[in-house]
Amino acid sequence: MNADDLFLGTESGNDAYREAIARASEAVVAAFAEREDPYSGASPERLAGQFSDPVVPAAGEPLETVIDDVAERVLAHSVGTSNPRCAAHLQCPPMIPGLAAETLLTATNQSLDSFDQAPAATVLEQRVVAALCELFGLSSGADGVFTSGGTQSNFQALLLARDRHCARRFDRDTQADGLPAAADSLRICCSADAHFTAKQAAHHLGLGEDAVVTVPTDDDRRLDPDALDATLDRLDRDGAEPFALVATAGTTDFGAIDPLADLADAADARDLWFHVDAAYGGALAVSDDHGHLLDGIERADSIAVDFHKLFYQPISCGALLLRDGRDFEWMARNAAYLNPEAHDEAGVPNLVAKSVQTTRRFDALKPYVACRTLGRAGLASLVDRTIDLADDAAALVDAADDFELVREPALNAVVFRYRPDDAMDDRTVSRLNAAVRSELLRDGRAVVARTEVEGVTSLKFTLLNPTATIDDVAAMLDAIRDCGATVAADREVAA
């Protein structure tokens, strides 16, 4: 294959591109859309054995041969996220408009660090960010930037919170001078059910995971405002210095949404940076039926929202929004070859100053194409449908004699346990559910998650797929029953 066949811009390269995209598309359709089960059941050992050949062979092969080989050895053993019985994680089926946008943005390969590398993309990202700020009710001075997802958004929000606090409290420029000696006293407060990335961010920020103080939740698994007040009073007595409060709008296990307005009040009273991790639940903002669950989010200093969850976009695609866009100044920098100060003065929009990344994908195109295609009502219908399905699924589980509903769903995550015998103790239930989940993955008919609730291993349906039905849920429950019988039989043989 010569160079002209490898790149767009020549007649032969353009033809090769069309042929490659068509062949890859057909491979995807054959592997996922025409496959009955969400997973092949292949074990790690079996998969490892399939890739023993050289990654970089001495001589190349025709691209069509490589695509066919990838289809056989990779796609055939990938999780089918568009299958309605793939219900383990916050891993959505990507919608067709997003997949079309992915094709457009990867082929053009724009880099969002400087205007001259991505002129239209830079302007469009700013436009999409402005629309998002409006969607969440942020003020006219709000701003944002696209990220790889909630992990990056949460980290960057706490980075800005830390640096703003150190500047105001200690007159310390952490970008230039590092952390002050008093940094050991800095604390971040969040729910006991908050995502682990709060602790991860504290580690990466040089504060250590112990700087994160978790606050008990109420009966609905939401951060308890009274417990928060008590925690903040205790930290004050101990000489610790909280600087940020992280609320969660959609916890990973239960989809619980913290009382955002109450927490905004607490943050205001204590002069804390208020960050809302809405990576999961942020899509509720488009829904007339469920948007009220986010009341108070407009008072956040920062918001993390993911589009590769309930907005149904291909990974990766997230955003960090700031109520006051000037807070990006705490991390801004200028590089002569990308965003010289003269560009700032001339109003050239180089977005690198707002991101922890330099080279950055044009991911804003995906929600732009999706929103233009579906409109707000269309997006809302997808979100609402999955929440309704979760309610029906919970009722189905609760009515079954051999299943135990752990808690009514807050969004579209249903946590439950397989308990075929009421007399079975929690320790036995934990072992059984762990074994059933492993057997289920080998079986391949359904992909479900496991978690631990109050020390007991439980199963979870994360019902993100708008095409799934209650019949699909029933089929997954039957698959769990069958796998449970297999586990029980194996144990009898072993005994």
C-alpha cells in the first residue's frame, strides 16, 4: 500500500477511505446488530490465546484482511452495548447520530488546543458549552470545556477549587509556588456514596485520599444535610479546613441525587466551592418529568456532565461547566506556539487554557449532531423511557419469590439479590450472587453488574437502553435463575 492509498486528499486515498469505512460498518453490524446475546462468554485465557501473533509483523497485510480479522477476534468477543440485555454498567448504547458525528470528527482530526488547528470546531464547542450552561440554568458569565468524562471533570473542578482557596486563604499561587505548608489541613466533603474519583482527585492534587471526608447518607442514600453540618462543625473544631463540597446527581449504584439546594445553602454558609458530579444524572435536565430532581444545580460553582451515559454518545464525551468562567484563570497558561498572550488580547479563542489536556478531540460535535437531530423532546423521551422501565423492573423483581429488591430505583439502576431460599443467610447470599454473576458472564445471555450493599454482594441492572423492554428484564432474571441452578449443581458435584 503506497502513501497515496493511506491518506485522504488523493483520488486513491479517498476511494480507500470509502471502502474501509463501508467494510468496517458492515463488520460492526454483523458483530452486534445481528448477534442474539450480548457477550460470547469468552474467558480472559481464551481471549489472550487469540492474540499470540505479532502486533507489528515484518510485512503488512491488506486492510480488508485486517478488518475481517478484527471482526472475528475482537468484535465477536466485545460486549454488545446495544443489546437490551447488556445492563451492567453506565455504558450506553451509542445512538446513530453520535456514531455519524464520530466518523466526521475522527476523519477531520481537529485538535481543540488552538484556533488554527480547529477553527470551526473551536467556535462550535463554545456554542455547545453556552447551550449547556443555559440548560443547567447557569448565569450569563458561565463557561465550560469538553473533557474525556466525569473523572477528568471532577479532577479539574477540584483543582480549580483548591487553587482558588489557596489564593484567597493563604495568598498562595499554587501554579507557580506549589502547595502551602497548611495544605495538610485542607479537606473535601462528599457523600459516603460519592464516586471514587473524589478521592482519586485528592491524591492527584497532592492532598492525599485522607483529605476527603465522607458524610453519611439518609434513608434514600442521599447526602444528609444535618450530618454534613455536624461533620463541618467537627472539622472546624479539629482545625481542619474544608474548601470544597461535592454533591452527586446520580450515584453509581442507586442513581441517588443529593439534595442540591440544601447543599448549596451549606456551601454558601461555609464559603465552600460547590461541585455537582452530574455525570450520570445530568441528562435529567432535558426532561420535563424529571428535571426538577436537579433543582439547585444552577447554584453550583462547577458541574460535571457526561454525554456517554444518558445522552447516548460514543465514549469519550464529557464536559466541565463553571458558573463563573473567570475561575478558569486559576489554571490558565500561555504557550508561545499555541496561545501567546497577544492572541488573548486579540480575542483569538484558544481553548487550551481551559483544559488539563493539550491535544483534545472535537467531542462537542457528537452532542451537537444528536441534539440537532432529536431535539430536546426526543432526548427527553429516551431518558424518561429508561426510568419508567427501571420502575417496572423493580416491581417485577419485588414480586418474584426468589429475588429481593434492595431499594426502589432513583433513576434507572435496579439493585437486587438472587435469594432462592428465604432462610439463606447473608453470607451465603453473597457467595451465591458473586458466583451467579461470574457464571452469567460465561453464559453470555445477559451482562449484569455486581456491587456490595451493607456488606452483602448484590446484582444490578443499569437500564440505559431505550430499546429494552420488560420482557428483556424478565429474560435476564430467567438467565440468572438458570445460572443459579448451574452454580448449585456444580457445588453438589464438588461436595
